[in-house]
Amino acid sequence: MSMTWRRPIAGLLILSGLLTLAYLGVSSYIAEQLVYEAPKPIVSTPANLGLRFANVTVPSRDDHINLKGWFIPGVLPDGRLTVERMIIVVHGTRTNRESPGDHLLQLTGALAHNGLGVLSFDMRGMGESPPAPLSMGNLEQRDVLGAVDFLRTGTLPIPELGRPRFIGGLGISMGAATLLLAAAREPAIQAVVSDSAFADAAPLLEREIPKRKVAVIGQIPGGLAPSALVMARILYGVDLFDARPVDSIARIAPRPLLLIHGAADDYVPISNFQQLVAAATLPATARVTTWIVPNTRHAQAFKNTGAAYVARVVTFFDAGLGVARTSTGAAA
Amino acid sequence: MKTIQAFQPLVALIGLAALLIALVTVAQAVSGLAGFLVERQVVLIVWLAGLLIASVVFAWVVRRTLRRDASRSSLLVMTLTVLGLASPLALMLLQHPAH
């Protein structure tokens, strides 16, 4: 009997071992695709919107990656420049500080034209910043924290304007999730606007990975998604399971938080927004404002609503950070 | 003693996995000095080459083990090894069918 079964069992054993190794091999290839994408070039600058700006280098906190960014003073109604209130603008994944897909540069310009200074930068591995693994906010939160350090203690490019008195943040998509993670750790971020953030990166990736096609393999089988996330951790030290703003958003209270989401978002479903709202409003001191934008897909709220979006965000920052003062000291 | 020998494929697999992860960690640390663009390629090449070598070594260990001992107990141990290897894979692929 033993001799009869020897060959089939040997065959099965080798087959299952080889399949396991092949599974790991393909998963690691997908992981490599997950953590890297060639950076997209920046075509326009704030100068195209008639704004004065300076190119800056912002070191990330802890790992000191030199991130490239724009320091844009706000423009007061009397035409003078101000950096009294600075907003850290955080772009989404696989794009840059210009982010034409969601009109981020235009939004940045609109904030500056409303008296809010802006520090906009390319997160690690994107735009003009140095190559680094993409981690859905887990590592990128150090970039936002570096931006806070830069505004508080760094060498600012227009010293005659002084140093910011108030710091806020605005993030879109993964940038919003990253900002939520950073703001939970850094009380110097005094008001937060989060547009289209996810609550937890892993389920989003597990759902989205099979929709993608990669070179050689083509359409990715769904069963490879969870192991690709594990492989990203083993091979590149990127913990995609740990990018969970839903766990830390409550720590933003009592600072004001504006959560925006498109009602027709099919990339980060509205359930993410609901989870974030539920978690953010848990503390008794929470100051959470919400805006669900009708008929709007992922990260398209500003693109679809334009002036209404800017009005809401500026009003929110005016309430959260205080109204900018003109050169005479009167409220603008 | 012979039954213990039947565990060799499983032990080999665990050992190879541990060795491979250690190798990747070293590759990560060394190539990381040259920047992430180099690191991501070096790590992937080391890992995939390691998997290829591991699969050859594993097949050789299975063949050798079965040549030395094809008793009922050792076959049973190896059947359990097959199940141990195949079940997580099957479960993962069945729970997440291709879209």
C-alpha cells in the first residue's frame, strides 16, 4: 500500500510546496507594485495663479527625508502678504502637490487668495521628493509632522513676514488620511479639513488590488491581495495594516475637524466617512463638522463645487484659527 | 526515527522560509544605503531568486525522504504536511475569488 501511495503523495507534496512558493512569489511582485510608482512631474506652479511663492525643502520628522514644496503666503484684502495662518496642504496617493486630477493647485491658490498661507509639498516617493516606499499614510504622516516642524522652527523663505501663529491642515484622499494620523499626534495642527479620507487602508487595498492590472500577471486574483499586503511588510517594511485613521481620529478633539466626502465615491465608499464621523465624535469635547457632497465621486468635491467648497473651508478655518489681520490690525 | 525523518520536508520548508527572510533583511539593509530605487529591485530579485532555489531544494528533500522511507506512518505525516501547506492557500484563494 505504501508503495502505491508513495508517488501521489510525493507529487502532491511537491505541488503544494511549489504552489505556496509561487503564491508568495506573485504576492511579492504585487507588493513591489503597491509600494512604488514612478513620480509624476509638476507642470504648473502657484505663479500661474498670480501668487508669490518660494520653493522650499522640508525635512520629514524622524527620518529626515528632504521633501520639496511651495511656501505660499496668503494674500490679504489690502494686497499685503501674510503667513499668520498657514495651512499644510496634503495631496493624495500617486500624485503630487499640483495634483491636476482633483485641482489641488487651484484649491491651494484659492486658499491663498483668501488670506490663508499655504505650505504644499510632495510627500515621500511622489512628485519631486526623493524616492521612498508608498505606505498609505503610515510613513507619510512623518512628512506632515516635518511640515509642522518646518513652520514652527525651520528657516522660512520670507523672514520679513514672521512666523505663523496658527497652523491648520487640509488633505485630500490619502493625504486626508495622512493628515488625520499626523494631527492625532501633533496638537500644533489646530484645525483639520479632511476630504475623502479612508478609515482603514487594508480593506480598501484588498478590494482595489484585484481591480488593477500589473505587468506580466494582468488582472490580479483576489486571493493574492492579503498576502501582497503581508509581503509589503516583509520585503519593504511598509505596514499597510497600520494605516487606520479611524483608530486615532478621536485624539484630534477638541480641535475643530471638517470631514468632507462625495456621496457617489466608489473608491473610498461613504461607509469610511461614517466610520470616521462615529469615531471622531466619541469624545465629549469633539468639534466635528461634516459635509456630504451630492453626486460627487472620489476627491472631486472641490472640482464639482468650486466656490462653495472654498467658502466652507475658509469659513471653517476662520472659525478654527481666527480671522487674518490686516496691516492696521483690523480683522480682514 | 523514520517517522521523524518524514517531517523533513516540513522542517526544510520552515527553515528555507526563515533563511529567505533573513537574507532579504540583509539585502534590505545593504541596498537601502543606495536609496529606495535600488533597494526595491535588489530585494525583489533576492526574494524571487531565493524562492526559486527554495523550491528546488524542497523538491529534492521530498524525493530524498520518500526514497529512504515509504512506511505507512511517514506517508501519513507527509499527507498531513500536504494538508498543512495546501489548506491556507486554498482557504485564501476561496475566500477571495478573482474578480
